[in-house]
Amino acid sequence: MSAAIEVVNLRREFRVRSGLLAPQRHVIAVDDVTFSVPTGGVLGIVGESGCGKSTLARLILGLLAPTSGTALVEGKRLFALDRKERARLIQPVFQDPFASLNPRRKVRDIVALPLDAQGTFSAAEIERRVAQILERVGLSAEMGERMPAQLSGGQRQRAAIARALVLEPHIVICDEPTSALDVSVQAQILNLLADLRRDLGLTYIFISHNLAVVEHVASEVAVMYLGRIVERNETDALFREPRHPYTQALLASVLTPEPGRGVPDVGLGDVMPDPANIPPGCRFHPRCRIAIERCRVEPPLPMARGAEGMVECHLA
Amino acid sequence: MSAPLVVVQAAQTTRVGKTGFAVGIVIVSVIAAAALIGNALVPADPFVQDLGNRLKPPFWMEGTQPEHPLGTDQLGRDYLARLIYGARISLLIGIMTVITSGLIGITLGVVGGFFGGRVDDVVLFAITTRLSIPVVLVALAVVGLMGSGLGLVVATLGLLLWDRFAVVARATTMQVRTLDYVSAAWCAGASTRHILMKEILPNIASHLAVVATLEMALAILLEAALSFLGLGVPPPLPSWGLMIAEGKDYMFFSAWVIFIPGAALFTLVLGINLVGDGLRNLLGTERLR
Amino acid sequence: MSALLDIEDLEVTFGRTAAVRGASLRVETGETHCLVGESGCGKSVTALAVMNLLARGGHRSAKRMSFAGTDLLSLPDRDMARIRGNRMSMIFQEPMTSLNPAFTVGSQMAEVLTRHKGASRAEALERAVELMGRVGITAPDMRLGQFPHQLSGGLRQRVMIAMALMCDPQLLVADEPTTALDVTVQAQILRLLASLKREFGLSILLITHDLGIVARVADRVSVMYAGEVVERAPTAQLFSAPQHPYTRGLLSCVPAPGKVRRDRPLGSIPGTVPMIPPGFAGCAFRSRCAHAIEICEHEIPRKSAGAAHDYLCRLMPRELEPQPA
């Protein structure tokens, strides 16, 4: 199975100055990230605030330029494509259904935008495709005539999905697509995304902080911490046998709806991850319960584990 | 997660606030209507002089003439007709200035806010420079050097009063630029022109409308001030500022000569400000989305 | 034993919209009571109504609303202000907007004590340091002089908790206190609340939409839908024998780790929360319920399903069907 997208050594730095007289600080938001996703697969990316997953999404979508590194989409160099070409290959679904639709335009026009922007479709063709995709995501033609404020959160997210799919892209970057939705609606949207992927042969990169959702949706999971992927594996393998101490802590802190089990002590301590102050050696060592001397000094290299897995830890 | 909170916020515009808005709209509409058709309704001509009929008092004083309900000025011209014509001038200047300054300020602000970096540095520099210029003095100097005239006043004020437009446009553009729907348009391959005109501008327009009303009031006042100083609209055009200036000499004997155009100016500016405040109240409860 | 917080038939309206149409719940001394529901169900408004912090235009009424025996409905504003922050305090979802960015952490915390107990500033700051230590904030002396923006989200929320505890309250109302935090920090904050509960004898009314939190933290649960409390039960019973169709639907929507079946769709509740017009009668859930019949458009009985477990539905109590394996 060929790779739909291959990312190699992707890196993005920011220079931040906090205050007129403070020295400039280097924030390495994405540090040497490498992965590939097979066509039709779903890569789940999990991590907490400051881990760089949103920056990674923006890099792939072309909203930010990388500092260094390459990406290939079906063999083409992603960063060499112009915006219209990229739009035909990759589209986003964002987190906040209230902020991802222009409140001053009709839903129909919003969904038609990718087609309009290409400039190669006739008005009739655009209308046909928009009607088709609206129906496919479960929105009536009448809803297409409304303004976003007149739709519920779940309906707006469906509209956002319709916009993402109307150009028939190959890859969809879902950045926390259900985190802002109610639980009962979340399930509807996740089911919709799964159906669409099967029917249209899509590849997803699914970013989320909700591990239960990722476990349900992804075929492979990558765990990010302070800009790097610290562990990657097939979903079942990762959840059954997490190797990196951070992955273990993350999984341990998920509160499953099982009464009587109390709240676990994940043992991470009080130090908060700060992308502007990445610790030397293994970047996780200040919070790691099994850190040894070597971890403070020497950054671990990615090591293959099993058929698909990878982990960056001296002790894994 | 906050449907009831949104309901609650909208209900916070007080009754006083809503009345003010309504009053403002009424005032501005009446004056605009008068400016448009008033001179057709009033038989007198604002320019015809009648030196034998000078300084006749208005209808609430003794000695008034029924065919001149607001009296006559020092050259015998009907005051009501002049007042109505003056409304036309004030509104025309207000609108033309706002259009000019709005175009300049909004373009600068949106471009600077959207592109950031060096472009924004240039825009900020322009704004800072403009803010350090004393507007009235420069307006006086320009008009003093180049002579007075309606077009010149509009051009001068238009080229000087764009700063608030630019600041508000820049700030709101910077906020809107980070929103997901702009990112989605970018990812959809939309051209920069489309993003600026269809995604950003419509969503900051309401804030700019508020600025427009306030700048209009300012422009009208400034024009009156310039005309008062003899450097604005040239006579015999009945700008309210000019009417006030011309009435200066008769202030103690026929106070109404100054009072009437002064009251008209005050009322118009008040009305416009009330509309602006009302708009801001209406829109202030919306989060910038 | 009379409850610490006793609410019966609370109604809150904003103009013509009814945000809460009949909420009844009791928080006993020393228990963690979770009020769970999705957005727009009225759970936050309920908390604000209890604290009398409803925004302008909000009107509350209830058959009974009492705190430690004192009737809250007829209490004059000045007396309510003495209770708020003192014997009953609240923490909110967004710690950044709940802390005043213009004042240091120390001065904000001290103000609570100086205003309510008349303590001197020095005494108040001392207690602030003590409490910050108790809630796990490192270097509390240094934190006194810091501003909210200098602290991370988890730290800010700890400051909020410490601030809420300054006057040793009997009841802590927490509105989605961990929703904005990372999952590892959430676990820490919840553990902290549990230990404080034990140490201070605190009762907690915890408002959330997260069933995982409810399961792990709550002693008893009230489920809200469209402005009404539709089911109340001790936690274990709610999860093992949920009675109301909405509760059942909600529980089926949550992906359970370890029991994941990727080839099957997640359970979901069809439709969306309806707008409730004034004068609405009957069950608000009927438009989405598989068991709705004509009678559901009229008065809905409150049925009992065991000790301290009741729900608003015409259906008789029944066991949870075994989930398909």
C-alpha cells in the first residue's frame, strides 16, 4: 500500500520576544517529525498543550511554512505546490464549529468556496456538487440556504466536513473535530467521518487529546511531546502496551466511565512543559518517574519496535 | 456551552440606550430629509438678498414676518432656507469625508493587519505619523495656502481623518485573521483578494460603521470650525459655520442669528453620535467572530 | 439529615426563554454531587441561580432553595454577599478569565479574607500561602507577587481553588473546572479536590459534561436535559442501571477504551436538543426517544428505581440490556 503522505524531518521554529528588553527565545514547536500514512489509513496524533500537534497540522495544510524538512503527497513535493493544487489534495476540518464557518455567508456559499477558488468549474457544476455533498453529510438543501448561526454545533461541523470534501481531496486533516461538540453529537460526527472515509477512500490525520476517541477512530497512533513524536505504533498495540513513560501516564490519566475506580495518580509531578524551555537530554526527563542519569544528558534516538512501532526512550 | 449566556448578554442594552439610538435615528433622518427636499418645500431662495429686510427676527419674537419663519440674516436672506441648504452642505461634507478617509484608513488597516511583518510596520508608521500631526492646524494651513472651497475642504479632511479607521480596521483584521474560517478559506485555495473582501471585511464592517458615524460627526464639526474661521466653504454658500461667523457681529442684539445655526449643528452632531453609540451597543454584545 | 444544599423545582427564565424548567437536587454534607448534562441543558445557570449571580434579565423561582437551613430565595443581596465566597464559593471553567489580570495572585486571594472575615492583609497573605501549599502550588511565597498570565492553566486553576477555600467554605460549586485543562492536569486537579474534600470536610457540587469524571469522582449524580433534572441516582447505580432513555443514550455514546469496536458505529442519540417554547408540556426528550408515545406529551411521572434513585419517565424501571459483545 503506497503512502498517501510522507513527512520527513519536518521542523518549525519560532522566535519569540516577550517584552522589549527580554532576549529573543527560540521556540521549537515541531522538532524533526517523520511519519507516513498509507492510503486509506487514519493516523491519530495525540498530545497535550504545547506538544506541537496543531503547529504540525498547520504546516501540512500550508498555513505555516516549515523551517526545514519535506513532505511528499502521492510522490509530489507538498511545499512546492501552489495553494490551488494543495487544496485539491489536502483539506481541513477544524475544532470549533462556531469559528470555522464565516458568519456572514450562506452555508451553501461556504461549502462551494473550494470549487469557486479553483476557477475551473462552471456554476452549474458547482451547484450540482454542493447539493450532492450536502446530502452526503446529512444536511438538507434548505439548510444550505441558511446562515451558520441558524445551525446547531453538529450541523455546522457537518457543513465544515462538506466544505472539506467538496473538492474530493485525498487527505483530510481533522484537528480536534469533535472536541467542541456534545457527546451525543460527537458520536454522530465520528460515525459520519468513518462512513465517508470508507466510501471515498480518504486518508485521515486525526488530531485529538481525547484518547478514547482516537482509539476508536485511528489505525495508527503517534504521541507527541514538546514537538517530537515520542512513540508511534498500531492503535491496539499502543493502547495495550504503551512503551514510553509519557504514553503510559497519558493513558493512565484517561477517566473511563467506570464508577468506583477513583482518580489515578499519574505521577507526573508539577513541572509544566514549556516549548520555549526544552530540557536537555530527553525532553521528558523532568516529569519522568523512571528517569536515570543518562536521560538528563543524552537525548534518546528513535528506535524501531515491532512491525510498525517506534519509541524514543532509553529505557523502553 | 453558553447559549443562555448569549441570550443574557443581548438583553443588557438598557432602555435608555435604546431610546438614545431611536432618537438619534430620528434626528438624522429628519435633517437628511430636510437637506434633500427642504429647499423645494420652502419658497424662499437662500441666496437672494433683500437689504431692506435685514435681520428680521424669527417666529417666536416680536416683529417677525410670516414669510420668513426663522427671520432673515444681515443681508436679508431667508434664514430657514439658508439653514436647510446648510444642512445639505454639512451632510455632504460629512459623507464625502467619511468615504475618502474610510477608503484610505480601511485599506491601510486591513492590509497591515492581514499581512503583518514589514507591511504592518509601514502601516503603523503611517498611523503614528498621522497621529502626531495636529489636524486643525494642518487643515488651516492647507486651506490658507490654497484657498477655500468645498472640494478642498473634503479632500483635506479626508486625507487627515483616516487614523481611527486604520486603527480599528487593523485591530479587527488581526483578530479575525486568526479565526478558523479564514484558515479554511486559505486551505480551500481562495485568493488573497477573496479572503480580504469576502471573509474579513464583512466581519469587521459593523465595527467600521461605528467609526464612520463618529468620524462623520467630527468632520461636520471641523468643517464648521474651518468655515467659522473663513477658511472653509466660501460665501455665499450657507455653511452653518459660516452663518455663525457672519452672525458674530450681531451676537448681542440678535442672538438668534448665531443661536439657530449653532443649535442645528449641535442637534445634527448629537444625532449622529447617538446613532454611533447605539450601533456600538447593538454590536458590542456580539463577540468578534 | 437535612441536606446542605436543597433545591426543589428551580425555574430560571431570561425574558421568555426558560433556561431551567424544574431542577431539584440535594447536596448532602461531605458528598461530591455531579450535575451532568450537555451544552444548553441549564446546569451552569442552575449554579449561578444558587449563587444569585444570574446576569441581568434572569429571574429565578423555586419551591425551595436553602443552604444549611437558610432560605436563599428570600435572602437580601447584602446577606447573600456574605455567604458567597465565604460559606459557599464557586470556581469556573476558564481560570484565565476568572482571575483579574491586573492584580497579583496574592492580592486577589487576600481580598477574599479581608472582605469576609475582616482579617488584616498580613494574616490574609499568610493564609494564602498556607492554602497554596495545600493545593500543591510550589514556591507559594513567590506566587503571591505573580500575575495570572505568568502561570500555566493548571496552576491558575489551583489558585482558583485555593482562593475558593480561603474562608473555609462548606460548599464548593465547581463549573466545569477541568474542561479547559490537559488530561494529565485534570487528573491532578480532581485528585486534589478529593483530598481537600476529605481534609476540609467540603461538599462539592461539580458541574460537568464528562461522564468519565462523573464516574470517578461523584457520590451522587443528577442528569439534566433541556432545563430539567431527568434522573438522580448514586453513581454506581446510574452507570449500572440507568433508567431515563436520555441517560442510557448518553452512556452508549461514550467510547469505552478497551471495549472499542472499530467496525461498529458508536451509539448516538438521533436528532438535536429542541428549543423549548413557553408553555411546553410533557417530556422534552420525546422528539429523540424510541419509546415516546402519546402520553409523553402530557404530565410525566417521577418514578423511583431503588434507594435515592428517581427519574422522569413513563417507563417502568428495568435492567440495562447486556451490551452486544
